Amino acid sequence: MMKAKKPHPQGKRAKSPEDVLSDEQLGQRIRELRKLLELEQWQFAERLGVSAPAVTQWEQGKGCTRYNLEKIVSEFNITRDWLYAGIGKMKARKGKSK
């Protein structure tokens, strides 16, 4: 007998950034996160091991690879659902974000 899957608490679950948000919307979320963390673009970039111009491009909606999106999720301890779709709480749990 198969177990029934529990529904996501918000009723929805982000599958991947391609399924949920446009590049422009993802850029807005990245900028919102950076501003909430009170980081300059160069500081945000340094934490991720990328260049400041890369962060500028992401925030302008010129695309961010899934690899870099996952680095953002991991480094700043945010939920994928929040970043990819704006669903639920931003923070995954207490931890890494400084």
C-alpha cells in the first residue's frame, strides 16, 4: 500500500525556477534578499564566489543559472519556495546567514 503524500503547508510547492518565475521576477527576489541582508552587490557576490557584475545582471533579470540559484539558497539559508515562487517564509532555519 502506497502512502499518500502530505500536501505542502502553503498548498503549493516550487518545482524549479523555470517552472515558476520569469528571469525578471527572479531578479527582483534576488535584489529583495540582498537588500534585506543589507549587503552591497559586491558583498553579496563575494559571499557566492561570483563577480559583482554577475549579481547586477541577475538583478536586472538577465538570467541566473540554477547552479547559482542553489548557491544563493545554501549560502543565505533561504527556502527554494521563497526564492523561486515567493511561497512561504524566506528563512529555512537559523544558521548560515551572517
